[in-house]
Amino acid sequence: MATYLGKIGELTLKGSNIKSFENQLLNNTKKYLKETSAKIKIRAGRLFIDCDEKECAEVEFALTHLVGITGWAKTMTCGKSIEEIRSCIEILAKDAVLKGKKTFKIEAKRQDKTFPLNSYQIAAEGAKNVFDSGLMEVDVHKPNVTFFVEVRDRVFVYSDSEKSPRGLPVGVSGKGLLLLSGGLDSPVAGYRMMRRGMRIECLYFHSYPYTSKEAQEKVEELARNLSSYGLETYLNTIPFTDVQMRIREKSPEEWTTLILRVCMMKAANLLCRRVHADCIITGESLGQVASQTLENMAVTEHFAEYPLFRPLVGMDKEEIVKDAKFIGSYETSILPYEDCCVLFSPKHPVLRGRIEDAEKIFAEMEADGMIEEAFEKRDVKHYFAGKEVAQSV
């Protein structure tokens, strides 16, 4: 039997409604582990999972991707005696020495106040075997390794801990529609909204043959990756070739990119209504490209019928890349397959578009019917916990 401990962060700051957040976190964990026999519970700011050793890989995948916890560790458990605690710490210390560690400290928490030693005494007494034997030296300021002891209904002893996404459990903050391209930005935008508890559905615009099959497969991989964190997502692919050709024919050249964004908002409005999404999410960052000046972003937002969220608006590329590497989307995003946004890009795009000009250009294009037709031809793929789900016939 293996035991895992997940550290709950932001949820502990909630007030009288904390139970609803904990229940969502518990339900999400159970969905990740529905094919296992794992026993899951939440108690006093910790998520506990007991499972068979053969199920450790599934549990570790779930804890690594589970939004709502700050980190996790595989932990030893023992009875409530200082002798057993010392023995566990000694086992962990011997393993640490094999990895080249030389100094240690102990951090203890006593949640069970009936235990006779306080937190400081647990740390001091727990170090006795390791220190007295000369196995490792104590360094409370910059130790090579920290051993953690938590006295609860059982005693949990662990050292190495892994990072998790933090944030609020997915499902507590409604549903958003993510405009997913093949770039670095939009997957990170979706991930950041998931961390605020939002369920995500994805929308991708494909312009075959101007965008390749590889470009579409790239976006499908990004959607699959996002489902590792959001538990479940659908990828809606809308064929946009005819719409882009109409833009090329009817729109002034300097407006083509911005009018494409307008048409995307029109399609996103349709999909939001169909899938009951509460908002639209984009990966726009202020000033990053010509279509993302303040004035042009105002034009785009004018055509959105739902709240438009831009979680990356104040981030620079270095910060976005860091997040992309953390969630595992970076290597896919940098594959050299262009999306529809770079097609027919003007040499000198409009930088400070006006809403009234955009309305006039869009009206003259008479593209509403074409966008609705493209919307009805969309293809939908379903992903759950990092895997594609076969569609029922």
C-alpha cells in the first residue's frame, strides 16, 4: 500500500463556503482515479490518497496535474511514537545520503494536539538517530534536504515533494471558451483560467489547404495536453478558409488581420451559445503584435457578446514561455506549422483601428451567413485527462 499527501493552498483561505471548494477538489481527484481502487479524503488542509503500489503512476499523474493543490509527496506512515518517527526519518536520511545529500533539517506539524510532544520537540527528538550516528549534519538555514513530519490521525513522514498547479479546483468558476491557436500564448491562457477554477472548451479555426494537416494535429495535441489539467475539454474545429478568402477580397489590406479577429469573435459568440460557455478567452498580450494594441483590442472586444478574458494581457514572452514549459505545451507550440492568423498578413497592418471603421468594413463583407455556415460544419473532438475519448456513433 502506498500513501500520498497533497498540500491544499488557496482553498484554506475560504470562509463558510470552503466545503463546496473541497468537494469539487475531491470529485476532480476521484475522476482522475476512477479506474483505480484508490481511497481519497480531504482533512485539515491536506488531500490524502491510499492506493496499491501498482497504481502509483496513475496517482502521481493526477497529483501532478490536479489544479487546487500546491504540491504533493509520497509519504511514509507510522504509529504515534517518537521512536517510530525517528526510524522513518533514518530511512529517508539513508536514501538522501545515497543521492549525495549531507545536511538536513526537520519541519514538524502537530495537528493532533493529544500527541505529547509539540512541533519543536518532534523536530528535535526526531533528528536524534540521524544526528547521533553521524549520518548527516543539521543545517536549519540551507539544508540539502528537509524532512517533514505531520502528526494527524496517522503520522506522515516525507522529504521530496513535487509541484502542482495551485489555484482553485476546476469547476468552481463556470465555463469559458478558449480560442486555441498553435502558438505559445493561447494554451497558457487556458491553463491560467483553469487555475481560477474555470472549465475550458476550445475553438480552433482551420484554413485548409493554406494551413496544413500538421497544424491541425498540433492544436489537437495542445487540447489533449490542456485536458490533463482541466480534466475534460472539447476541441471545436471550424473550417474558415471561405471566410478568410472573403476577408482577402472585401477588406482593405491593412485591416485583414483585425477583421479576421472580428470574424473569430462572431463565430465564438455562436459557439458560446451552443455549449453554454460564460465567457471567451484569448491569449492576447498587450502590445505583443499589431492586432494587440489597446485600440485594436477594443475593436475585437466590441464584437464579443460575452465577457472577453485575456489572462496574459500584462505578461511578457519570457513569463509565458516559463508557464508553457511548466505545463508541457512548449515543445508542441514551437513546431513550425503556421495557423490561420498568419495567412495573408498585411505588410503594414492597422495599429489603431476604430470601432466604427471595423463595423463598416464587416457590414460590407456580408460575412454573417458564411460564418454561420462554417460554424455548422465544425468538427468536435473530446479529451479527458490527457487522452482522446472515442466519439460514440
